[in-house]
Amino acid sequence: MTHIQISLTDEVAKIIDREVKARGLAGPGEFIEALVLQESTASRTAIDALILEGLDSGPAFPVDEEWWERKRAELQARLEAEMA
């Protein structure tokens, strides 16, 4: 197990202590670990949703240098139009 030391405001420390007691946890470390794991799962879920959205967005096509050239030109034109 790795130990880390962090500094918290008194207000945040009180919130953590209150949550530890309310949830019947062993200590602040257990609470922080649960938050980190929850955030990690949420991030993975969001990334998975974006990947599925991309896969469902239409037929696949090759992304080669020509495609990138067209995309750059389109974006440049859009930028110039917005700045005009």
C-alpha cells in the first residue's frame, strides 16, 4: 500500500470526516479511494460512450493526408469567416 500526504482546507477535512462517519468507513483513505475509483469508472464510461458514438456515426472511410488537407482547409475557411 502506498501512502500519500495531502493538504486540505479545514472545511474539506470536516466534510471528509462527516462522510467517513456517515458511511461507516474505516477512515479518510477509504473515502478518498472510493471517490477516485468512482471518478475513474465515470471517465471510462464517458470515453466508451464517445467511442460507440463514433462507431455509429456512419460508414468508415480512409483518413489519409488528402483528407487532413481538406479538413485543414475547411477549418481555416470557417475560422476566417468567423473572424470577418
